[in-house]
Amino acid sequence: MTGLDLLFFLFQQMMYFSMPLLIVALGGLFSERSGVVNIALEGIMVMGALAGVLFIFYMQNYTEFAGHLLLLAAVLVAGLAGLVYSLFHAYAAIHLKADQVISGTALNLASTPFAIFVGRLATTKVIGRTVQQIPFKNQFRIASVPLLGDLPLLGPMFFKNTYITSYLCLLLLIVSWVLLYKTRFGLRLRACGEHPQAADSVGINVYKMRYAGVLISGILGGIGGLVLVIPTSTNFNATVGGYGFLALAVLIFGQWNPLKVFAAAIFFGFMKTISASSSSVLFLAKLPISSEVYKMVPYIATLIVLIFSSQSSSAPQAAGQPYDQGER
């Protein structure tokens, strides 16, 4: 593998890891901007991946419904599953005024056993034996985008060996920025996360805005679960490897700003690429460092980044605080 081929390979791997972090962190951003801390992102990713992969598992043999159309439909299913699962967190945090961290943790703990149970139940009849993993055919990779894939440098980096979900995530980044900073909805959402009493005093329904923030978070988190699984595996094993928690670190490092979150996702994606590709990079493989150490790199980077970024945190002031309309 030449130096240029290695660069293209590492960049493509970084995109596979960065895009799910980006989309899930954006989900957390919408929730926290409304005033609700969403620790449940890990569980929401699991549920989204479960629903999306199961949909692909059952539909992939229908030739008239395959390829990118099947993947886009699975993305919608994953987003819907994330929305439904996030409703539990929204109801507990907003309606019942429960501790948001405890509510999110409970959903995280419940997601994996549920995914294992449903996965086994759904696949046993088709495969004929009990398996924990849900297999699927990875027929979604784009070898080369027509015309764009032939561009020098940019073509191999952005338009070869890619997935349509990567472009979808970048589109959602733009939509999120516009929605938050260029619309009345975004202004009201951010007001509810900063000064909910003031927002209520001018007629904004804080409860509805917080529900909207958490549900958008659920949609994006569910999509993020599927976006993670599709390029990196051919089965789903009821786990997303802690990506929901990494996405929270991306959100904090990105200072609750969509564009900074994008930069943070690229950084953490690069750290994850080093972890996953250390054996493929000749100079890293030659170093007297155990592969287990490389696997620790993203999490060590997370701790270091959080230590420094927490000193200048610009988190929404009312994030994590239950709102009581009777209080002024």
C-alpha cells in the first residue's frame, strides 16, 4: 500500500467512525439545548440499530427493494425507533420531573437485553437456530460515485468506498445549524434551555419545546446507531461499543455548537481510526506498543479533552433542571 493509498484508506475509515458520532452528538445537542440532558443516547443508538438492521434482514431478499432505497428506508425505521424510545426519557424527565441522568441510565441498561431478546426471537425462525447476532448483507457501499469519484485527490477521499449515509449526516449537520440559528423554532428551543421561566413569560410552551428537543434527539440517535453498524460490520450484536457516551464527549468538546461538534467528531473519529487500524499502518505496527493500548486511545483522548474543555464549558444554563411552570 503506497503512502497515498494509506492516506485515502485512513480518511475513509475516519469518516466511517466520525459520521455516527456527529449525528448522535447533534441529537444530544437538540435535547440539551432544550434543557434536557440525554444520557440515554447509547440506548437510543442500540434501539435504532436494532430496528434498522432487522428491517434490512427481512427485506434484503426482495430484489425490487434493495440497495440505497433499502438503506434509506432502514434509516427512517431506525429514526422512528429512536423517537419512540426517547419518548420514555422525555416523559420521565419532563412530565414526571425525574432525575434526567437516572432516567437516561435506566434506558441504557434496558436497551441491550431488549435488543438481544428481540434479535434472537426475530431471527430464529428465519435462520433455523438461535443466534444472538442479526446478520445482513452489506450491499450499500458505493465503490465510486459517477464522475466525482474520478476527481484527483478529492475523488478517492470523499467519493470512493463510501456510503450514502455519510452524505446524509453532512446534510443533517447543515439542516441542524439552520434550524437552531435561523428559525423561530431554534430560537425558542435555545431559550428553553437557557432561561425557561423567561421563555414561558412570553408565551413559549416550555414543555412542548423540551419534548420536541428530546424527540429530535431520539430520531438522530436512532439514525446514528444504524449509521455506525452499516459500514463497520455485517451483523448487529446488540451493542454500539460505547459510541453514545463518546458522542456526549463530542458534544461537550464541541461546546454545544453544530459546527464545533463536527470538528470534534472528526477529531474523535481520527482517534478511533488509529485504534482500529493500528495493525494496518506499518509504522504503528512496528512500534513496541500492544494493540490493547491502541484500543484505549479514543477513551484516553476523551478524558484529556474533557479535562481541558470542561474549564470553559458553555452548556445551556438550565440543562438538567426540571421545569415547573408554577415556579418563577
